[in-house]
Amino acid sequence: MNTQHVDNDLWAGLPTLDEPTGEDEAAPDVWEDPIPLTGRRDLAPFPAHVFPAWMGEFVAAVAEETQTPVDLAGSIALAVLATAAGGRSVVHVRGNWREPTNLYTVVALPPGNRKSAVFALLTNPLYDAEKQLKAAMQPAIVEAEVTARLAKEAADKAAARAASADDDKRQEMVATAVGLAQTADTLTVPAEPVLLADDSTPETVTSLMAEQGGRLSVMSAEGGIFDIIAGRYSGAPNMDAFLKGHAGDRLRVNRQSRREYIDAPALTIGLAVQPEVLQDIGKVKGFDGRGFLARFLFSLPKSMVGERKVVTDPIPEQTAATYAARVIDLTLSLAEWTDPAVIQLASGADAALIAYQERVEPQLKKRGGKLGHITNWAAKLAGATARMAALLHLAEHGGNGYAHPVTEDTMCAAIELGEYYTAHALAVFDAMGADPVIGRARSVLDALRDNRWEDVSRRDVFTALSRSEVPTVADLEPALALLEDHGYLRSYQPERTGKRGRPPAPRLLVHPGLRGGGR
């Protein structure tokens, strides 16, 4: 999908200025082609320069070798950092405000964009780190298994002896058997370390997080996880693990077979999907209302298919080796933390974040705010920015990043990422139809086409629309203003027909293309 033209179909089929129309060629007012309601957002590429050199160079090299947008590798790289640090670190913003360092990212690109190849290049070091963690844990697992088995056998034997003991010794032997059984029950076998899971069910994700001390990462070059969460296979949506796994809220599940308690879950999700998947999930009941979609950092880059080089520069070996070593080192250095490492903000970093929050806040207004129609998403922007700042900080300083505060420069880099993801979120939610003003504007266009008006009053337009969609004339005004900005309408003030009474209400001229004309 071309992100610069998300909704060109609104103008499809209308005559162009070059087509003969039968109208008077000397007509004084010439109408130019209107701008489609959505799809003309200028989306800047991913700012890979915000990464430390070792990661930025690798991201750029991957994009070059695979001939894919840098956005793809950049967003996956953030998810890689979140996988390494999530659940093992938090950033202290101010007061009682702390943010975990896990993220949800999703990149939308059409088929043929080598998403799987980019995923493999970025995530391979995580699988290598996972292998090292498993090898290091294996002796402890074996020892715990043997100890638990021997303890259970001792308890079983003690219970058998107590059952056959004489009355004078039975009470003492029962007490011994009970004590041994209680000891056996307290012995647990450590779970084999798991960092990554594929498209897993909510139940599997919950169980894995419980086993892994609360943290897990779901990384996939497909969008099947959305189908699973939506309940397409189970029959009912199940979002709790994914909602609480992002926020770090306590998660408790009581099942017939087991109870699972996770005090501070930290789930990371990194996905690359086809654009149609985002349009589909926008229609899933409950996804937006419960804030599930608001947790994602969306990227909607322009596909390079059709413009790719055939012979590309390979990733330099040293660049790849450095990337792998740094990701593995960060993952292993934080793996043993049970209480998360606390990352502090320097005063300049906090001041930069405060200034950013003050700039964003007015944009959240429901009426007139640039982000008013996506407040669920935008209200989480400051927290997401703080998380990204902590991850950039850890990428720079490694596992001992807790010993240094996040600098103002690092926070400004995270804010640049926040601006990038805000622009792309607006485009994504446009495609999902999240903005009611755009929806009403489309309905107005339908009414203008159906009635073939050349000159119309606001009242007549309002009367032609559904009250459920446009309850008042005040609700209609933003849609009319949008259509005027895009060149579908022109507002004008009719001349008075007499000297008394109120001046006539402003009226609207309609683009000739909407009624079959051309000029």
C-alpha cells in the first residue's frame, strides 16, 4: 500500500480537468482536482540516527542489503532492545511514575518486502542469547530435578512406613512423612529460559510469562497473533494478558489445572504485517475500546518494491559482529536481575520530556485537537517516549546503564521517535476510520454526489445526513471545513436582496466533478 495515498478511491471515477465537459470553456472559476481526504500525509522515514552507532549502522546496513525501508529494521531493532531489557529494567520518570521498558511495535508492508529476512537478521542474536541462557541454566535444572525427585521418593517411603507402623510409633512417623512431603512440595525446578515466542495463544503467553519471571517477547513477521487475540479460533477475544503485559499490571489467572500469578508482567511484541491486517484489526470489536491498539507503535513505510537495486552492498562483517555482541551482552547482563534495574532521568532529560508533554497535551482536545480522535493512543505517548529513551540509554551503556542517568540528548532522540510514531499512527488510524470528522466528510461527499447540487445551504446538507452520525449542525461544521480545505467545496456569502433583516447565511459551491461536470 502506498502510504501517500491511503484513500484515493474517494476521487475515483470523477472527470479530470483535461476531459471535455460540455460546459462553457469561458467559465470564470476553474476548479482544480481536490486532495483526497486521507493518504497525503507526508511520512518521514525512520530516524535511525537516534540509535547508538553500533545499532544505527547495522539497521542502515540491513536496509541497504535487503532493499527494504529503514523503518522496518528500525522498529524491529527497538523491539529487540525491549526484548533484552523488558522485565529486567524500569525507567523512573518522576514522582511515583515509572515505566517498564517493554514495547509493542508493528510495521505494515505489502507482500514481497522481505520482512522475514529482516526479522531474522535483527533477532538472530536474541536466539543466540537464549541458547546461552539455557546452557548456563541446564546444570541447575538437572540438580533441581534430581533433588525434587529424591525428596518426593523419601516422602512417599515415609508415608508408606507410617501407614504400616505400629500404633505407638504411627503418630511420630506420620509427622515425619508430613514434614518430608511439605519439604518436597517447596522444591521447584527452574524453567528453561525462553526469550521469544511465535504467534502464541493468550493462555500460552500467560504461562510462559509466569515461568519466565514475568517477561516474554512475541516476535513475528506475520500478523497471526491478532487473529488469535481476536478469538478467531477460540470464538471469544482474550486480551487481558496483552493489555496487562504492556502496562505491567498484576495478572492473575485461575484455572482448573493451575493458578498463575504474575506481579509485574513485561510483554514485548514486534510484528511486521500486511497493511490489510491493520485495516482488519481496526474493525475488531473491543480492540480499540479497551485500549489494545493504543499500546502499539505503528510504522507505515512506503514499499520499495519496483525501485530496488538488484546489486546491493552486503552488511559489513564487523558491523554484524558488533551488533550481535552488543545485543547478546545486554540480554545476558540483565537476565539475572529479579528486581528490575531502575534507570533515572537527568534533570535536562526530564525537562525535555515535560516540554514535550506540554506541547502534546493541547493536541488531545476532542474538538480541534490534532490527536483528539486518537486520544487512547496519544495519551500513552509520553510513557512510550520515556520507555524508548531508557532503551536508547541501555543500548548506549549496556547492562550497567542504571549507573548513569538518561541524558537530555537521549531524551530528545526518543522524542524524535515519538514524533515519527505519532505521524504514522495518524495515518494508520485514518486507514482504520478512527477520525469521525473524516467519516462525516465522506458521508457529505456521498450526499453531494447523490443530490448533484451545484450550490447548496448548510441546512440542506445537514438535512440529507443521518442524525445518528451527525447529531447537530455544529458536528457538521468540521467536516465541511475539511472538505473546503481539500477543495471539494467553496464557501461564499450571498448578496443581500433587501436592506432589512439578517444577512443571508453563507452557502456552499460544490466541485463540478461531484455532479458530473469537469470545471
